[in-house]
Amino acid sequence: MDAAAQLRIAMPALLARHIAGDEAQATAKAKAIMDEYSDEQIATVAATLMELGSEQRLYLANRYCRAMVRQWIGEVFIETGIKGGEHLRNAKQAGNTVLICNHQSYIDTTATDAVLFWHGYGDIADRVVAVAGPKVYEDPFRRVATSALNTLPVPQSSRIRGRRATEADSKHRFPVLESRPTELGGPGVNRDSRGRRATEAD
């Protein structure tokens, strides 16, 4: 069996194992999407999965991975909705925008992409770039999910050095952060019971 054929089987099965519903049905739906792709398109999927997170740079979503992962998310949620979507439209028209999300689980960013797409905001979902810690590139399942997103890798501060050094480094490489009040927090920023700021990029 060649590499393309193996990937056509492996990716749908990998995604299906991470849902609580009918695994066989979920696998079949994801495989049906994969079967529509040519070997050349499957090769781009393999290349994306291999290179994700290998360099400190922007990674754009693989369109073929995105279609399959959005299908997979449909097997995870029973009902979804969006309130206040007009604010996203206004923000897009105004220019570059930072979305600060309430990060509750590892699936949040992937789910947000899919829900925006399902409810008529696919053009916005396609433009979102997620700030991603090293964990999202580590294991096969997360790499598949991440391949469907535009991501910008950032260091895991607790693994590398103290908070002050991390913030100084971030300001050096991303000057826009200097003008953003730290008390606002942001993706990957939490506070402990005494109100101290602690970085946790996931």
C-alpha cells in the first residue's frame, strides 16, 4: 500500500477515535472526503503534517485538512449557534483585529473555526490566525486538528524561562504587544487567586 493510500485510511480513523459517537459513521464520513482528493492533493496533506511547528513562522491552513476537520467537528457537536456575528463583520471591515477568546479546552480554536464556517462566516474563519503553543504540534491528533487552522507558534514560557524574560522577548519580536495593556490579558493568559498574571500558552 502506497503512502497516499495509507494516509486516506489513517487520518479518518485517527479523528474518529476522538469522538463519543458512532466511530464507524464518523470514519466513513471523513474517508468520503479523503477519497475525493487526488494523490497529489493527499501529498500536500502529508507535507503539511510533516512541517507543522518545525520553524518559528506563520503556518497557513491546508484546505484539504480543513474540509475534513470541519466535517469531524460536526460529529462532536449536537447544536451550535452564533450571537453578535455582525460585530465580526464590522471588525473585519475596520481592519486587522485581535480576537481574545475564553479558552476552555484544547478543541476551542478548532470548534470556533468550524462554527463560524457553518453559520455563514467562512470568510472570517479563513482569515483567523491562532496563536499556538508547542503542545498543539506535538502528537498526531493535535497536528491533524492544527493543520486545518492558520497558526503562529509561540514559546511555552514555563518551559523556557521566567515570565519577565518571556514578555521582554515577545515585545522585541512582536512590537505591537508594547501598546496593548497587560491587564487586558489575552489568549493563553490567566490569573491566579491573588491576581498575578501567569502565561500558559496551549
